[in-house]
Amino acid sequence: MKEPTEEKPRIIAVVGGGNVGTGVLGSARKLGAEIARDSILLTGGDGSKAHKAVKDAAVQGAMKAFPTSARIISILQEAGGLTNGGSPVRSGLLHGRNVLNAVASDAMIVLEGQEGTLSEAAFAYMTGRRLILFGGAEQALSEALEKAKREHNFATIAEQSSKLQHALPVRCTAEAVQVAAQEALATAFRTSDVKEAVDHARDAPLLASFPAVEGVDAPAYQAFLKRLGR
């Protein structure tokens, strides 16, 4: 009889605003800690304490809970490729990095944020990733969506993301991002419970892969995932 294969860890993205309140930061830390228990945390930050950012708080929570064993992938906006040691990935894609946060994860947990966070949720929706809205984030995100509609705030994000259209199944026009963000907010799973959110993400289909994107060393990234048990 064939032996059962070991289940690979899920890659779970945590995204949210770059200047949020202490309650949201606390939630991000708790989510990071719970994800790091047996999954891989993906964020757009590296754990810096210089800003009140969800992405960094999630890394802080993971590292505090599991200082020697936390598995973390950080996809940053600036250039430089995959750094020694495997993390972070310096993409050089600016807001185009938001597309990678979606396609490199199996599930995405979304906290309070603005148009950048909305675009990450939109790209996750476009590519079939499992979405979880955490802690009542939909209220702030809905307000941010209305503001983005009025002020055309998706234009720059769409322009910077469009360079990935040759490699990724996303529609990087401002209108497409706006529509997908609205659909994401309407259909995502909602919870304010850390364990429920992470358990729902852990149950997601195994989807993550890293595409060939100019400026990012895809083979090195795949080797990194292998070291993480993926």
C-alpha cells in the first residue's frame, strides 16, 4: 500500500495598511504568530519597527513566537533580488509587488488598509486565492474603495503592475483592479478570531508558485521554498 505523502505547509499572506492603529497591529502580530506555528508567513515587510505597518507587525509576531523556527517570506518593493539567506525578496516592482504577494501565497488574510491593500485583495481574487477579511476590516476597506473610485487611486498601482501581465493571469487596468477589489470585499470569508482565520487559510488549496519575473530570481525562490519544506 502506498504511504501517504506529508502535507506541505501553506503559504499565508498577511496584508494591511502601512499606518494603522495599535489594535490592528496587535491583530497582525497574533496572526503572524499563529501562522508561524506550522505554516509559512508571507508579507511585504521585514519586521521593521520604524512604521506602524501590518506587514511588519505580522513578522514581529512570528519571530517573537518562534524566534528560531518561523518561516517567513518578505516580498519588498525595492530592487535587489533574493537576498542571501532567502528572505526578503527585493522585487524592484514597486506596487507591482502586490501582484506577487497574491500569486506567491495560497491564502491571504486582509486587515484594515487603503488602496494598496485593496489591490492585493483584488489580485488574490483574480487568481483564485482564498481571502479572509479580518477584524471588521471590510468597513475601512469599503471606505477606502469609495475614496479610490473618486480620486482614481488605482491608476498608478495598475500601471506599475502591468509589467507583470506577460507572466501572470491578472488584468492590470485601474478599472479591473477596482472591480476585483469590490468583488473581493463582497465574497471574502469574514472573522475576528485569529485561529479561525488561520485555520481557514490553512485549508486552502495548495496553489503558490513563483513565476518568472524580470528582476526576481525564480529558481532561487523555488530553492528557498524547498528549504521551507515546500
